[in-house]
Amino acid sequence: MNCSVSFRAAPGPGFAAGCTVSTWVNVPKLAGPIAYVLIAHGPPRRAHETTESVEDNLMGLVDAMHLRRAVERVPIVGARLIVRGRYVALDYGHPRYYMRLPSPSRLWRHHVTAGGPVCLTVCLEPLPPGHLGVDAVETYLARAVRTDRAYMGATTIRTR
């Protein structure tokens, strides 16, 4: 029997620090609020980065956090968020490091600290440079889901 097993480790803090992270709360008309964390990366910027290495590192995040393709049922991936006052960090699966989330809104932090659900999303599509408005983010996410390049999981705050 010839079996090939592939495992991608969680990337180190250097790659994690280069990711673009966005947070927001969506309040649908027929359901309760859901907080979101979007993690993506721009085109390769550093001398040692390639499109393939960026994607491999993003897939390391996907594997380490047990995310699934966005077109599948969203899995519960455990309590991965640590909130200390206005600071929020994500346990992205690295054995020694967390990823700090940049300045989530007061509404987002309140939702999370009250135990509300959070949808983690990692997109493999390169994120365009510059500030993206709501419509641009929706278009970006829709394209990533449509092309099977978005991965999701449901998480909450870690209480211990």
C-alpha cells in the first residue's frame, strides 16, 4: 500500500504579521449578529516570497485551524480568540505564537466577549492593495468562494 500524507504546519510569526486581517459584525435581517475575521495576503512582497509560498502558508493556517472550504458546512473549530481589553489575538495553531488582530471595533469586541459566534475566513485570493470598502470586500469574498479559494470555521472567545 502506497499512501501519501501531506501536512502543512502553521506559518511562523513573520508570515502571520504580513497577513491582512479585517474584522466586522454582520447583522442579517432574519438571524442574530455574526462577527467575522478575514485573513488574506497581498501579492508576494518579500524577496523570498512567491505566489506558491504565500498560498502554502495560508493553507498552513487553514490546516492548523481545521477550516473547511467555504462551500461546505462551516465547522466549529474551538475557542481560538483571546480578548484582553481592547487587544484581541487569534490562536492560529502555531505552538508558540498568536496572531494579533488589528483594532476590532467596540461592537465586535462586545459581541465576542458576550460569547457571540465568529466566522474565521482565510482567502487564498491575493488581496488588492489599499483600503477596501464594504462592496469591494463582498465582491472579493464572493469571488474567493465561487473559485473555491475561501476556507471557513466558527470560533468563539477562549475563557481560560
